[in-house]
Amino acid sequence: MNKVTLIGRLTKDPELRYTPGNGTAVTTLTLAVDRRTNKDGQREADFIPVVIWGKQAESTAQYITKGKLLGVAGRIQVRNYEAKDGTRRYVTEVVAEEVQFLEWGDSPRGGTSAPRSNKGDFGGDFGPGFDDLSPVDEGDIPF
């Protein structure tokens, strides 16, 4: 079984290209994925190359930028090629099957214009009016 799920931040803007011939969209990016802290309490990260194909590639390149949080589910792929200097190069990367925009635009997913006070404990945007909710007295509930 070859499955991987990652959540991380983009280290730079995604690179969108189209394959020669049939013109399939392909986006490459690198995710900085946090590791558990080391013995000294220092945070560490792994920098993982990701390849996204098709419509997801175009959407990712259009809406996601450096520093944004992205979720990726896919598979690990190892490939090799011969470099211009004649040496054999090996590449390990994640080929995305599913991509989730956890942050996009100028604010976390869910909208770009909602006030900051609408952020919940999970970093989600619950939309306008969230702060206007008042607690309900359980005695008023008919069941």
C-alpha cells in the first residue's frame, strides 16, 4: 500500500507547466511539513516535493501562493533520469491524488472578507454573524 497524507506550507509559489504533445497541466511545489520537536525543543520541518496533475494543477497554481497551508493526499513515487552531465539522478516525490486548500487568498479558506473575529479555535472562518450567536438556554429546547 502506498498512501501519504501531508499538511504543510508552500515554500514558494507553485510552478505550472503543460506537457509537450497533449498539453496536460502539471504543477510542482514544495511543502514544508512540521516534524515533532527534537530533543532540544527546536522545531524541524521536512521539505517534500509534490506533483499535481490536470485541473487540480491549474487550480492550485491559480489560487495558492507561497506560505499558504495546503493538504495533500497521494502516493510516493521514485523516478530516475540521466542528468546533462551523464550522472543518474533519483527523485522521490509525492504525486497528489487529492488537494485541499486550507488557506487561500488573503485569509483562511471560507472567504476573504470576513472579519478576523470570526475565526474559531480550528482556524476556520465561520462567516459573518458568528460573533452574534448567543447561547441558548437548554430549558428552551423542546426535546
